[in-house]
Amino acid sequence: MTSTRQGAFTGAAGEWADDGRSGRAATELPHTTPPVDTDLARELLDGLDEAVLTTDAAGLVVLVNTMAGQLLPDIVVGADLAGCPVPALAAASASGGDDFEGEHHGRRLRGVRRALGGNRSAWYVRDVTDEHSRVTELLAERRRTQFLARAGRRLGLALERDQALQAVATLPVPYLADLALVVHLPPTPTEYRPHWVRYAADDTAPITGTVDWDVVAAVPGLVEALDGETTDPRPWPTLGPERLDPLLPADLDAPATLLVSPMPGAGRTAGALVLLRRPERAGFDRRDVELVRELAARAGAALATAQLHDAQSHLAQVLQDSLLPPRLPTVAGMSLAGGYRAAGDSLRIGGDFYDVLPTGDGALFAVGDVCGKGVGAAVLTGRVRQSLQTLRLVEQQPRELLRLLDQALLDTPDAARRGQFTTLLLGAVRVGPEGGLRVRIAGGGHPAPLVIRANGTVTAIRVGGMPVGALPDARFATADVRLRPGELLFTRTDGIAEARGGPRGTEIFGERRLRRTLAAGVGLPPATLVDHVLHEVDTWCSGHRHDDIAMLAIGAARD
């Protein structure tokens, strides 16, 4: 170094304090003041791990350290930063900004400005390419995780197969693709043709349809995916719109990017997920492919679960249709009405039942309460009703019919171990010569039937008896009732009296309240009375759970 220092160095960016002695640094530009020993400043700044550019009051570069020479080789001493080839740095220098971040020669740069004395500045610039890449990848991974979580929630809530298919078609758009197509085969097809669900970014709702196999074969990789094979992303082939109608829209032109993935199900492929990106969008990278595979796997599992749910729902519907109380027959001279509420069961079936079976001179009726709740009790209910249907062909006297039913239930395999039995009222009704009804009732441990007289009194008919199918040699009792015109016989299960509700939600409806309800409905026809009782019970329970409820009202037909 040929010059003599004439001041004291006070900053790593090359700032000197003049001590009044004569002399100037040999490398100082003519316009810079105070003098700067650039060799010493550069020697100190070269020890930093970031690029440093020092500018004078006019914005011209007066010092470039070694790191800056490597990172920004096209910025040299004397250059004007406001016109330098780094756009973000030039813009910040021109506007007087204190920081910048931007791209230069494929690298991500970030810089901050520190003010020095005499309106000079030092720019500290770092290469943050790797840091930016890590942050970008972290954010992308977070978005992928959030997408899969959202997809899992939607697929988990899609209990029906059609709901699951629409969820699979709409979830990838627009995050993963511009258009999504789900091709699948129905679980029990009436014709062996593929079905499809399609959704694009500009669609208001998914579009569905069926297609022939030759159209499916025209989509590269689709047949393989339906067979469970995976394929790599590939360019969309140039095909005439007529080749793919109606599977894909006609305005889909090359060079779109295509990705087809199988959706593995339970034992067989549930279908195939086809994703397309239009030309203006980048193709599928490795992470995209992994994400699509994961989505397709979850979609296949959701479709398999939804298919199982659909099958169970269909089975439950068939059982429900066969086990729900029947439509009551029309019997000459009689007016009949029944009411039913299951114990909060979504299947609407339970262990309480009623039935009316016409006979040659009238009808047989039954009101029963099977031990248990839900589907198990409903199955036993069906067995009791079917047994009564058969046994009435050989016996129509109520007490004898109860004995036959009792023996039939006891003879059922494993009946004792299962502990299945029922309480039952079984009655025979005939039209009397005076226009009223004559009723003989046999009791099997069931709540006593109630008679609503024309004057508003409500009387219990004590029948008694033992539950049916519970014990060998069970004893059953009978009682006879005469109903005059305008009077009703009301039979029910104990779910009415035991229904809990009221102001505190714990008080039972009770026999006394039931009788008051019936007395208030004196003179009503059976159907209206049943509706009145159901309304009162529903109001009393006010959404609280209750036991199964069944009721049957019988009266003489009105002229």
C-alpha cells in the first residue's frame, strides 16, 4: 500500500474520521470526502460472509468486498446502483429504500442498507436461495398437508357412494388440476359400462354420465388404472373431440398434461382418477404425483366404505319395510287406527308392534312389546307377527292362540339362552247385533287395555297373564268387553306411560296423564285420537329419548 493513512478508521464499511493532517488515500475517487483507505476497508470487509457495497452521496459504488465481487460480478467500483443490473437493488437505490429481495442470475438475493456519515451508504447483500427454497418447500408441504386433511374430512363425511364420487371429482380442482375425472364401475351394474363424474374449474357442479369402453381406451393409461396399474404423467395426446365425447370437454387441446391414478378399493379397484392441467400451467412434478397417489388411495377407501354403507342402508331399508307396523286392513263394521314411535332409532324399527288380521266374522288384533330394543327386538317382532299370521289359520280363540304362540317361541333354537320373550294382548273382535263391538281379550303380561266410554270415563280392563315365550307352562287370562257406538278400546305398550319429559325432562308421562289425554279426546274417531295421543307424548318428551311406543284404537264404524 503506497499511501499514508491520514485519519482513524471507524466502521467496517470504510468510514474514516479526518484528524486534520494532510494526505489522501491513493484509491479514493476524486469526489469522495472525507478520505477513505479502501485497501484497509476492503481487508476488513473481506472477513464478512455477506456481500458489501459502499456508495457515496451520489449513489456511486466506492467499495466492493470480495464476497460482493463473487456474488455480484457485474457491479464494480464507480457503478451507479440505481442503474445496476440487479432490478430489485436498482429499484431500492433509486427510491431510497432500505431493503430489497429479488432474483439475479438464478439466485435469490436479499439486501439491507445501512446509512454512513456524509450521506454515504453500505448495502449488505446475502444469497438466500437455499433458505428461500427451504421456506418455499416448507410452505408447499404445509399446503399439501392441509389439502390432504381437508380431503380426508370431506371424504369421511361422504357416507353415500354418489357423495363420495362427487367429493373425489371436486377436491383436486383447482389445487392439483384444472379438470378432474373419476371413472368407475357401478357395484352392481345392469350394464357393464363405465360411469364417470367430471368437474372443471369453470363448472358450477359435477357432471355425470356413462361411456363406452372404446372411449375409455382412447385415454392413455385409463384402462391400466382401472386394472390397478399406475402410470407416469404424460402429455395429452392430440385426439379429435369426437374420440372422447362425452367423457371430456371438446375444448381440451394439446399440449395439456395428463395424470391417471388408480383408486384402490376393498378387494378390487374402485375406479380411476384422471387429472389434467392445461398448457398454461406447469406439469406434474414428483411431489404432485405423490400427492395425487395419496389422494387416490384415500378416495378408493372412501368409495369402498360408502359402498358398504349403501349396501347396509339397502338391507336396513328392506328390513324396515318388512318390520314396520303394517297398513291396517278395512274390516266391515269397525274403525281402526294405529300409532308407532321407535326409541330414537335411525332405522325407525323396534320391539313394540301392533297388527290386525281379518277373520271370517271379524278380526284378530295384537299389541305387543318384545324384550329388547333396536334391530334385535325388531327381528323377534317379525317372528311373532309371522307366527300369528300362520297360527290364526288353525286357531282363532285368543287364549288358545297365545298358548300356541308361546310354545312356538319356546321351541325356537336357543330361545332360553337368548332370553327372548314378549308381552302381548291378543283379541278377537266381532260386530254385535246392536251395532257395537264384542271383544274377547287374552293377556300375556301386557299393560291393561283402556275403554273410553261415551260419557268421558276411562276404564282399565284387567286381563293379566304371563309373558309369552318366557316360561314353560305359562298361564294366560281372558276378559270380555262390549263397546257401544261411540266408545273406543285403546291398547298400547308401556312406552307411553314411561316416556320422560316435562319441565325438567325427567318426569314420566304416567298412566294418570294418559287417561286424562284419552278422556279429553272422547268422541273422536280412532285415527284422530291416536294422533292426539302421539302429539301429547311428543310434546311431553320435547326431543328427549323415549322407549318404543305402539298403540291401537278400535271402535265401531260410524254411519
